[in-house]
Amino acid sequence: MPQTCSVCKSSGLSEIDKELISGSALRNIAEHFHVSTTALFRHKRSHLPQKLALAKQHKETLSAENLLTEMADLKDRLRRGVEQAEATANPAAFVAFARELRQSLESYFAISEKIAQNARGSGGDGNRLVIEVRDLGSLKS
């Protein structure tokens, strides 16, 4: 049975990972956290890349959620503009706001669909929302 990583079992794991990412010397980290330099080397080589990939994925998820939130705010502001233009009987403003609202809705739904496709492609758990910036370029009119 393989041995469990002593660095992963350490109570200072998150601090150790930060030190490894920042490029601190293994010898200094080992001395400070009372682990061997060999264990640090193995941990850095085997476990840190996986953690960094998960962190990047989490950041992309948050970015997609933030984008949808900002788009929802924009939709609300444009709807208010349409309502105000209609209330003041300003046809030019009404048409301009309506046009912008339509484009905003098209973008919002295209992005939402892309996120849903990515979620289904990642195993269909529906909890992961990932969208890549390069995918947004195809959404511009």
C-alpha cells in the first residue's frame, strides 16, 4: 500500500503550498515546517500541479458566474431605460434601449448556453460552470 504524503498530512499544508508556489527554497520550508526536503520535492512534483489546476478551474467558474451577474445587471438597467423611454413617450430612446436590450439578451442566453454545454461536457453534474474567454469572441455580433 502506498505511503501517504507527509506534507499533505501536515497541519501547515496551505502555508507549505504557498511557500512552494512562491519559490521558497525547499531547505527553508522543510526546516520551518519540520518535513523532509525529499517529501517537499515529491509533494511539489506530484500534488501541487493538481491543486493549481483545480484553483484555475475554480477561478474560471467564478469568472463565469460574475459575468452572468454583470449581464443580469445590464439587462435590468436596459429594461428600466426601455420603461422610462416608453413612459416619457420618447420613441428614439425607446428604439435604442430596446435594440440594446435585445442584443444583451442574445448575448446572455448564448453565454448561458455555452456554460450549460460545458457543464454537461464535464460529467453533467451541473455544479461546474466553466467558460473560456476565447469562447466569448464567437458571441460578438
